[in-house]
Amino acid sequence: MLKKLNDYLYRLPKTGKMQVEGLIIASEKLLPALYRDESLKQLQNAASLPGVYREVYGMPDLHEGFGLPIGGVMATVLPEGLISAGAVGMDINCGVRLLTTPFLAEEISRERLAELIKAIEKYVPAGVGKKNWEKEVRSLLPKVLLKGARALLEEGYGFAEDLNKIEEGGVLAGAEIKALSETALSRGAEGLGTLGGGNHFIEVQVVAEVRRWEVAKSFGLYPGMLCLMVHTGSRGLGHQVCTDYTEILYKAGPKYNVSVPVKGLAAVPFSSPEGQRYYQAMLASANFAYANRQLITHYLRQVFKSYLGDGKLDLVYDLAHNIAKEEYHDGIKVLVHRKGATRALPAGHRENLPQFREIGQPVLIPGSMGTKSYVLRATSNISLTFNSLNHGAGRSMSRKASLKNLTVSEVKKALGDVILNEKVEYVRDEAPQAYKDIDLVIEAVVGAGLAEVVAVLKPLAVIKGKD
């Protein structure tokens, strides 16, 4: 099915109703996983939508999802191009935030580290259905939906400089509360400041290796430094928005003569009333996610100050996955859907935040539970994929298969010395064995000439929430 272009690029040729071809970033060692699920078929479906621009793209963490595969990138030409809730995903603006600490990893004993993650758990509820402990923050929901992380700073949850390190400054203009259902709003109010389950985590890490010293220094990263990585998103609110609007867009599609291959790719013209309402709801959900990670950061700072005596946690960067953005590519205004993919702006790109304009933004790529994470920097070749990179390692085994095939002892062995807050049996579906090898994934994007490695982070302790 795939045609090899070089060691790290593969062509998905046009067949059937495909309007454009696909381009896959992978390697021979990563290819087998693509043929074990429906990800390539889902990418073909996306390429069959009317008005898809240039190509559809599969990142090296590509795997089966709802509608567009996770690790998929698709653009449509505006203003009449399509917008699809399933091509954005359930967890809107599921993203990653990296924080540095004033400590070296060697200064914190294993025992103290175990106590630290227990202290963090008291502030940041983890797991499906968990509600925020600080009920007062629920009243901030309307402000958060419209103003994102900026709303929390106005309430004293963070520092002004934080906004200079968050994609889009932590807020997307154009959100509308009235575009959200009452169910979505209810789920959002209770979820602000919580971690969630699945692949979400808070991880205590050490900068194990630096490969681009000057770039790492500009990002504030040094060997041996203790860091924190936060991976979470819009929680139940974003999930509800995707659920609501998949139905709305699917029913509205025929009115605009839009035929979709599967319901998960339900779509309407971006300029249509339904398309605009979904976009407004998506922007509100994305703002919620930026605020959620900001509130968690506030809690982490409180824990470090009270428990270790210094709460100076500096933000390296905060980036979004699962989002659609209006952008210009090839001089054309398009809507780029990135599902399980992240925007990666290289040095010199005009949309970079000011402090990253000359050197390029940090691209944060978490591994699976217990494996390495990476900080990358995009090269100028990133325009090949609409300035997009992968968002992680990507699953190679479904959750059901993980629970069926992996034993507790196997998962414990894979985790090694990494401290885990939960009992392994509760998060077995998140085992390293259920994911692709992060080193192979990074090798593919580097080999394809899309990015370079700045630093490698090694996990010391991880907080997961059970489903």
C-alpha cells in the first residue's frame, strides 16, 4: 500500500475516492504497527473529504483513533473548506507543558520523591471522573472559556511571564460560551485543575542529555536539572464538545452536499453556521485546557514551596495537540486539523512568540509511561507537513489488548526504577510495551529532516490516574 520515498518518508497513493495523496513519516521498524490497525484506512478516508488541501500527513506515532487517526494532519482551504470535530479529536487541546525546577535530581532522594508525588496528588486529582478539590475555581469557568490561562493569571494563579511561554499566549480569541451544551459546561466546571486518566500524567524528570547546548540554554535546560512535565487537556468538556458536534455536523452535512466516508469524520463548511459554532466551542475548550494546565502549575508551585522550600518553577513551553487552526501555507489560508500532532514553528517563523523567534520554539515529545521524553526544535523543512510534528510515541497495542496480554510483573519490569503513584494493575493499559519505541519515533522525524534533538529527559516518578 505504501510507496517508499526514502528511509523515513512513505507515500500513500491515491485510490478509490481519495482527493489527495498521503505522506507518512515512518521507518521500516515502525511500519508493521501501521498494518495492524485501521490508521492508514482512516487517513485514506480523510483524504477523500472534499476540498482537502495538498496532502494528508501521518506522523510516526500514527495509530487508529476516532475519525482522523491519532497522529494525523489535514488541511482544508478557507473560507469554504470543511471543519471536522472528529479530525480535531475528543480531548481538545490535550497538550504538554514542561517546567524547570531550581533543584538537581541528585538532591532529591528516592524516598523524598515518593513523598513528593503523594503531596502533588492531594492538590491535583487524577483519574476519570475526579473533580477539583478547590470548589471556588468552578466559578471561574466562564472567564476561563473566553480568556484561557490569562483568566487564571488575573485571579493570581501564576505569573505574567507564563503567558510568554504558552502557545498563542494561552488564549484563543473567538470562543463563545453559548456554543457549548449544558452538559459540556457542567463537566468543565468540575474538571478544571484535574489531570484525568488514560495517557495523561504528571512526570518528574531529569535532563539526562543535552545535544544542542546553546538552544537548550535558551530554553532554560541544563544537565541534571529536575523538571516536571504535565500532559492533560480539556477533560470532560472537550470530550462532550466532540460528541455533541459530531452528531450536529453529521446531520447538517447533507444540507451542504457534504458526504463523508464515516461518521467520525462528520464535517461541514467552515463558514457555515454549524461550522462556526463548532469552531467557537472548540476555541472555548482549548482555552479551558490552557487554563487547566496553568492551574495545575499553580498547585505544583505550591507543593514545591511547602514541601521542598522553593516553588520557583519556570515554564519552558506549553503546546497544544488536538486542535484546528487558521494558518497560511503556500500563501493560502487553510484550516489545519492536527489530531495527536503538534504545531512546530522553526526559527524565523513570524508566528513564534517573541523570545522564540530567532531560535525556534521548543517541541515537547513525551514518551510512554516510564520511557524517555524529548525536547526538539523544528528545522526549516517542517513546512513539508504544515509545520507539524508528532505528539508522543503513539500506541502500538490497544488498551483492551494491553489489559489482556500484559501481566503486572511485565509492566513493573518495564518501569524499572520509575516511581508510580498508582498500583500497576490499574494503569496496565498505559504500559511502555503498549506504545511504540519513542527512540524510533524520534529517529524518524530527525531522519526525515523535520527536527533536531535539543535534550533528552528521563523519568524518575510519574503520576497517573486510573480509568
